[in-house]
Amino acid sequence: SAVISQKPSRDICQRGTSLTIQCQVDSQVTMMFWYRQQPGQSLTLIATANQGSEATYESGFVIDKFPISRPNLTFSTLTVSNMSPEDSSIYLCSVVGPNEKLFFGSGTQLSVL
Amino acid sequence: DAKTTQPNSMESNEEEPVHLPCNHSTISGTDYIHWYRQLPSQGPEYVIHGLTSNVNNRMASLAIAEDRKSSTLILHRATLRDAAVYYCIPQSRYNFNKFYFGSGTKLNVKP
């Protein structure tokens, strides 16, 4: 299995500010994924973070709003920029581990006032 | 990417079997069928996956239709801890391992 540490676990932020979420994996992985889960909704894939190259964003998500870093094979960050109340969600980091299973961090609960 | 159709919600009694259906009629021949569940206030967790044959593990069984256009997740004896949202996800090995979640089925287990 893959153990993923994600922080912060929750935060309350002011409109217009930015928050950086960190994701640490206990083993080297090729790709890391960032998801958003809006209240009462399913998970939506934001982007795929590849080590050594630009992240690949899904339709509806842009780098200026959600910049991603992937400095090595065990770590990634997602920044939520210029936040608005509509960004209030749970943000989840995940990786594909052994046997092609998807593993998730515990998530970051973000509230924007 | 293959689309999925699942019931919005289902209800079961504790210690009874539960059959959770999923329709994935546009699945391609190389897509695996994955099932994940999300317990309240937690990230999703792996349940089971398969390609063509039925699969069993300690958590559940997966029955895949012969034409692969549908599958059923079977919980043999539901417990209160099984109350969660269950997601069926066709996953392409040729799509950089991306997993796209549908709306899932919320399972309620009654004591």
C-alpha cells in the first residue's frame, strides 16, 4: 500500500488569499493526482502531477488558479489561488500504488469566508 | 472515458447481502472495473477491481456481466461500517491511470 500524508487537514481562509496544500507519499510514485470534492458532491479530478514536467489539468481547471509543484517522486503541492467562497471544498491528493490501486490522503477541508 | 450509471441510494439491513449495480455500457475492452467506497469524512478506499472474470476478496465480490456492460458489487453480509458511498469506475490502462469518479451509490445500512 501507499501511505499519504496531507496537510493542512483543514483551514479557514479569507477571500482573495491563497493556500498551499502539501502531499507526502511514503514511496516513490510516477504520478500524483489532485481531486476536489465540493460539499455533498463526488470527486472531480483537478490535475495530474508529473515529476519533472508541467502538471496536466482537466477541463475547467487552469494553472493560474491551481498551480501545482512536483519537485520529486514523493512530494507535491497544490495551491488554491485568489480564493473565493466557491473554492470551499475538500481537496484530496492521491496516487496509484501497487496493483494499480488508488490511494488517498485524508484530505484538506477548506472553508473560504 | 466510459460513463457509469449507479442508483443514487440503496438501503440494506445489517447482516444481509447487498448487491450494488453499475452500468458501464461504453466501457472499452481494456478498461478495468474498479470499485471504491467513501466512508463519512474520509477519503475513498479501494474495494475491488476486475477485468472479465468475477473476483472475490475479503471485503466483497465483483460480478462482471459477460458483455462487460455492467457489474455488481456484492457485500455478503452488510455491517453498519459498510455505510458509505460506493463508486464504480472504469479505468483505462492507457489513460495514464486516471480515475474519474461518477456520482456513486449511497448505501445506508439499518441495524
